[in-house]
Amino acid sequence: MTDEEIIRLFFERSEQAIAELAKAHGSAAARVAWNILGSERDAEECLNDTYLAVWNAIPPQKPDPLRTFVCKIARNLAAAKYHANTAKKRNSRYDAALDELEGCLAAGGRGCIAVAVACCIAGIVAGCLTMTGLANQIFAVILAISGKTRLVALFLTMICCIILGMGVPTTANYCIMATTCAPILIKMGIPAVAAHFFVFYFGIVADITPPVALAAYAGSAIAKSDPMKTGVNATKLAIAAFIIPYILAYNPAMVLVDTTALEIVQIIITSLLGMFGVAAALNGFLFRPISWPLRLLICAGGLLMIIPGTLTDVAGVVLVAAVVACQKWAKTPAAQSA
């Protein structure tokens, strides 16, 4: 891979960039570090620090030639480590620990900025909705729009819970959801336990849902990645989990409301299989990449198992099992060509 292609991977913040950099210029940087330090372990540590320094420098820099840029960083880091190893100073162990602590405090402060700003804005939005009474008007609109359609009411309530749950601590989150959103679902005939679980669940899910995905933003600060892209990827990975509250709303037996042990076992098994089908369809991969027709079939099977009823459960199991069987025993392209 050429230097231009490697630099493009760095600008895309792709993890493959480090691997390609190691293949192209890792050996040269390792030799530079070893010649200065004379220790294989120290040279390896210096090489890892070099990769991190290159990751932080690109972007915005576009070094040309890349090998010279990498070797220069390795030389500077190796020289600094050599002086640190050979220096004779009082309490050197404690001085090194304090230097590391100073860097950690500075990096932590910088990483908290994005999260703090998101918390402030989210608090303003949630406060305006609750303190002005606008939230009650929104909920009245939800009831008017949904009418007697439970699915529409659940979806609109989910949106409100995600908005009101932005940047709110867990305890306060439940207090807000229980007093504002839960009564809507209870009026729709959903049991109180399932209604409270539904609103609290989506209030917490706001932490991984853009635009204020605080948990994802904290992770992006550690990974030094784009906060919004991290939040979007977090939502993609957890998209199947968004179905769980709907299962509880349609199947209160999951929270032990008016049910028997046999019904609980049936609902748990079909719900897990349904989430498996939906997740496989969204990811597009099982034992091998799944074609679009099969993705639609396994998604339909997963959704059917989420809908309460023995008939839908049987149909969903058949569809999911058929797709899994096709994936398991289908020949690979290499085997077909042979």
C-alpha cells in the first residue's frame, strides 16, 4: 500500500491505518529505536508510542515522505526514553509517576469538554420542556395522534423519552419518565410495571442515541474519534436492543404480569430468537454475508416472534431456521468454483 493510501486511512480514522503503517515502515522505525536504546523491550515500547504519535499527528499533517516522518518521531521518542533511563535524579520513580499523572489530568480535562457541553445543552432542553409545562402538551398531542393505536403511541413515547432523557442522571431520569411519559402508556392499557420499564429503558438509551449520546461521547474522548460518528455507530450496534421495550409492552408476561411459568419460558425463548433474527438482518452477516432477500426473510421472522401469539411464533421460527440452514450448509464461492 502506498504512503498516500496509508495517510488517507489515517484521515478516515480507520484502525487499518496502524496495521498498514507497521507493514510499510515499522521495521525501519524499530531499527532506529533499537540502535538508540539497545533494548528490545524498550524499542518495542517506543515503537508503540510512535504509532500513537503518528495517529495523533495525522490529521491534520500530511507528511511526505512518510517513512522519514515516522523515523523522526521514533528517534525523538527513543532519545527521550534513553535520557530518562540514564538520568540520575532523586526520587526518579515518583517523579515519573507525577509526570504521568500530570498528563492524565490534562488529557482527562480535554476529554470532558465535549461531554460537559452536551450535558449543559441537554439539561437546558429537558428543563424547558418540564418546567414550562410544554411536556404535558406534547403528551396530550401524542394521545390525540395515536388514538387507540398502541404501536404509534409507543413509538412517539419512545421519542419523547429519548429527548427528555438526554444528559439526565439515572435516578432523576426515572423520576421524570415516571411522572410524564408513563401515564400515557397506562392510559393505553399497558400494565403499570411494563409502562414504567418502557419509559425508563428509553430514557437510559438516550445515552447512546445522538445527538446527545453521553456514553458514546465519553468513549469517543478516550478513543480520540469523532463524537457524532461514535454515537451513530453505538446506535447501530444497539439497534436490536431498541426492540426489547416493545416486547415488554406487548408481552407483560416478561415482567411476571398475569402469566404462567410456561408462558414466560415461551416468551423468553421466542424473544431471544427474534432479537437474533433482527440483529443478523441488520448486520448482514451470519456464517457468511447474507444476501438481501435472506436478510428480509430473517428480519421478518424475528419480528414475527416478537409479536405475541403462537402462530406468529411458529412462523417466525420457521423463517429464521430456514435462513440459518441456508447459511450453514450453503457452499462457499470457492467450493462452487472447484
